[in-house]
Amino acid sequence: MAGLSERLTGAGNGPWLEYIGYAGKLLAGGKVPWTAVDGAMAWLRQSQGLLRSSVVAVPVAIIAAAWLDQNPALRTAMAGKSRTIFPLRTLLADPGLRAHLRGLFEATGASLSSLPLVAVIPSPRAWVGLAYDQAFPGTEAEIDEDAIDSAASYIADFLRELPQTVVAGILLDESGVASPLSADITGLYQPIFNIANHYRWQVGILAPQPGTAGAIAAAAAGAPDFWITTEPVAGKTCGIIVPEAFWSGTAAPARPEGGFRYAAIPSEAQPESVLERLATLQ
């Protein structure tokens, strides 16, 4: 199978669709059974059959949140120390979560083997803040470069648990962070790039914040392999984000030369209009 970015940018390929909220509501009443391997895999297969994204994306942070809801002792353990990195470190070390994710990726990869399977995870700086809020609700973490650097190392170790030959790539999601990404922060993610290179996975960064073009242009070649952003950057493999107004009838942005389109379906969208709009993206 060709590499992830080659599959995304190949002639005739459709868009990368983010359909978790929409298909979760449409097909599972808003309650996707993320903590049951067979149920979650069946939902992913059904969603993919309906919407036909060019990628099957597994939302690791959403699954981890569902795991916490069913394992309150783990949430309590995450709050055992107030150090910024401690909640994320504790979450990622949980053997039950690791085993569950491995089983889900193996089952989904076997069921949808013709498509690239991608683990979507928060970026290190985003996941530090998310885990801290899960341990200490309403308390904002003070996230500095040391915390980000440590988070990247813990995440890299966590990713070793995923089945090497099933996963095609990793998407680091920056959308949970308000401030634009910088080239310096991207450099702190190097442990993740290293483990991905070792396993022959490709890494992308979803950076929807305005003002990230300069950081993307300055990022080291090959780290990451591709970007998903609001505007293409010369010399980089980019997916262009389709704006939400597209689902109300505005035109979609052109597919970038050598790139692809990334479209998040609003959870409140009407099924009839979604299928009509998707037809214009294919």
C-alpha cells in the first residue's frame, strides 16, 4: 500500500472527512460505544460505508475520555499529583487503555484493510492541557516547553502499543489550542516523528488557527510529512480545510496542487444536504 500522503494526494481520491460528531449522532444516537471493540469497529465500518472518507480516522482522545468515564479510579489516579505533566503521564501508562486501543485498531484495520488507518491524537501541548482538565476540572495547566517536550516523549512511548503494520499514520490535532503553532514548538514533537519514522508511519499536523503559515514554512523538511490548515503553504504537502459555510451552500476551496481537502461535517447537518454537498467534493 502506498504511503498515507501519497494516498491522500493521489489523482481521483476524495476528501478526508471528519465525521465523528455527525455520524455519531446519526448512527449511534450520540453514544458511540467507544469502550467496546466490536461496537466501535462496527460503527466505524458503518460510518465509512455511508460517507466514504479517503481515510479511516480513529479519535484516540475521544476514546480515552470514554475510558475515563468507565474507569473513575484512573481519573482519580491522574489527580494524584498536581505537576503539569502528571495527569497525561498517568493516562498514557494505563495498561487497560493501551490494550483496548490496540484491539480496536487491529479489528478496524482488518475490517477496513483497503483504506489507510490513522490515529488522531491531540498534539503534545494540546493533550497536556486536556488531561490536566480531566484530572482537575476547571483548572488551567501552565504549559511550558519542558511540559511539551515531556509529553511528546510519553506520547511516543504510548504509540508503541499500536499495531505497527495496521496503522498508516498519526494526525496531531492542534485545534484544542488557541495560540498558533510555532516552528520551535513543532521541533519539540520530534520524539513522535522519530517513532513514526521507525514504524514507517507518516505524521500530519492539523493546525486550523489563523497565522500558522509562517510556522509551517519554517518547519524542518519531513517533520511532519503533511499539514492540514486553512491555506496551502508552498513546498509543503497540505490538506486545505473546507470551511463550515460549505455545508450551507458556499463553494469549497480548490484542492491544492499536490494536496487534498479536509472537511469536518457539522454534527447538526441534515443527512440529505450532507450527501448532496459531499457529491461536489468527490
